[in-house]
Amino acid sequence: MHDIRALRADPAAFDADLARRGIDPVAQKLVSWDEERRQAQTALQEKQARRKALAREIGGMKRTGGDSSALEAEGIEIRAEMEILERRVADLEGQSAEILASLPNRLDPSVPDGPDETANVVQHVWGTPREFSFTARQHFELGEALGLMDFATASKLSGARFVVLRGALARMARALSQFMLDQHTDENGYEETQVPVLVNDAAMYGTDKLPKFADQSFRTEDGRWLIPTAEVPLTASVAGDILDALTLPRRMTALSQCFRSEAGSAGRDVRGMLRQHQFEKVEMVSVTTPEESEAEHERMTRCAEKILEKLGVPYRRVLLCAGDTGFGAAKTFDLEAWLPGQAAWREISSCSNTRDFQARRMNARFRPQGGGAPVFVHTLNGSGLAVGRTLIAVMENGQNEDGSITVPDVLRPYMGGLERIG
């Protein structure tokens, strides 16, 4: 959510930030409603004070045998006026909350302008795409030829955008997830966490997935949600808490199944496992102070980059422009892996700083070391990495002319020493 005090202080700046995302001005309406709400609240408090004073006066009259009917009539009138004011305050609060909940985070000044991914800025590239002496194949061509990637059976079981992995490819997916978790826990200082994949409305709202992305999520008949990423339960684990500053930053990582009912644009990436309704991801979440969040963002992104470097997958870091930055993010770095089968860079990780946007929605704060009032934490999340997409990148970059796949050195201990799938 947004700080209404900051909005009142500079409504033009608020609208200017929204305009970068292509959103029409709303600040004046919100400021007007807030002013009316505060006036109504003040009037309500005055009437509450008068009603209490009347109660004392009426009590005194009754004890002395006086006629309190006029005061009682005034009390009834005040109660009716209070009910009108209470409804008005609630209506104004509800209207403001509905609009504020629908507005995205304010962008960091360093985020470049632009309407879509064409305006994203490549910051650096690691690795050199391999030159093949043969025509590179896409992952589904490799997997199906090996008999280890089965879309037909998955479709029979569940419909489109699912896959069944078998044998060595299933083991490689497991190896990737174990390797990533070991890197993040042993090398990067994240605490491994197992989380529920079913969460309530509050967890989804607090992590900015509701109401914006309700139509892109799966919901159970009892009203719970299948998580789109472990970001939701990891971040929401501090909802409502006042944390000790000495415990920050809090870094958590989790491997989970992820579920998305909207798996991308219609007709795009229909073949293969780039866009699926169910997939695995190793998620990183950091909870930190406002002063440290920018450095934490860089640190988190480097943790994801090092996974790709150890796997030998060429990648590039991209700073997303205003029109491509996600709803809850103030700033996002995407990591795009080189897929030789497509001859294209494709997103494999997204690392975002949401600042205090999520913290305000879920009331997550910390108490400064020097004392004083609690302050909203900053929350960050990043893929470290999406397991299926990393499997695709490893397959396509490690393919051989005979259709076999060379296993990266760092994965071989997780695969019983296997050097090649074929």
C-alpha cells in the first residue's frame, strides 16, 4: 500500500510516478477523500465528547431530581448524527483503500522510462554463447527424442502446459534444485525453509497478489490459494510482526511447487516447458531495513547470477523499464539465459526490491536499535532459480550433435557421477 501522508505532501510527484506506468492521475481524488474523512473523523470525535458530557449531565440531573428530557433528546440526535458520520468515514476509508490497493508500487528513479520490454536496459553479459557445428535443437526436441520429456501423457492427465519428466531428466531437475539450495544455504547465508503451498487471502494480499492477480491464480473450494511462488509464504511469515533490528537482514530460501492459472500470452511458448501452470522454483526472500535494501537487492541478484555461472550458462542482467516492472516492485533486475535452440535470451530469474510496499500491506515492522517508533521493513524477492527454465538452459547449452546432453560438472555429484544423458 502507499503512505497517504507522502501522497498528501506531494500529490504531483505521486501522479508523476504513476504516469511512468501509464496510469491516470488519482492523487487529487485521494487527497480530497482523505481531507473529507479527516473532517468527518474530527466531527465524530467532537460529537463523542459531547455525548459523554451529556451522559454526565443527565446523570447529575437524575440524581438531583431535575428534568433531563431536553438533554436526552439532544443525546438521541447526536447518536443519529454520529451514525451518519461513522458510515461516511467508513465509506471514504473503503473507497480510498480500494483505489490504493489497485495502484502499483512507486518506481525507483533509476528505473528507465519505456512502455514495454523493448525499453529494458542490458547492464552486463556473462559468458559467450557457444557456437555449434550443427543446428541446435530446442529443449522439447531433445527431451522427446531421448524419451525423457513427455507432454502427451501430461496432457492426458492434466491438459495443456504440463510435463512429465522421466529418468535422467527428472533426476537432473532434482539435482538442480538441490544444488541451488546448497548454494544459497552454504554459500549465500539463506535459511532453508519449507512452506505451505496453500495460503489464505491475507498472505496473498500482503504480498500484493490480491486483488490484482486473482484471475492468474488457482483457488481451492475452501477459499485458499495455491501459491504462485514461495515469495508469498516466505514474505508473509513476518506479517504483523515487529522485528528486532538486530535480527535483520532476515534471508530465507525455499524450494516449492508454484501454480499459475495464466501461464503467459495466448499462443506463446505453447510447445515445451517454458510456460507452465505448475513448476518448481527456488525462491529467495530478504527482509531488511530501508538503509540496506538497495545493497541487499544487488547481493540477491549476484546470488542468482552465481548459480548460472557455476552451471556455465551464458546470461545477461537486464534492468526493467517502467512499463515492464511488476506491480509490487520498485525496481527489478531480470536475468536472461541464452537458449541456443531458440537463439534468444529468455528470462530465468527476476529479483525485485518492493521497498515498504508489501510491508505496509501486511504491517511488518522493526524496532530501530536506537529506540523510537517501529518502522516498516523493506522486502525483496528473487528467483534463485526457476528449476524448469534452468533445466531448459542446461539442456540446450549442453546438447551434443548425437542428441545427448552433457551434465555440468557441478551437478555430477548430485547425479551419481553421470557425465552425459543420452
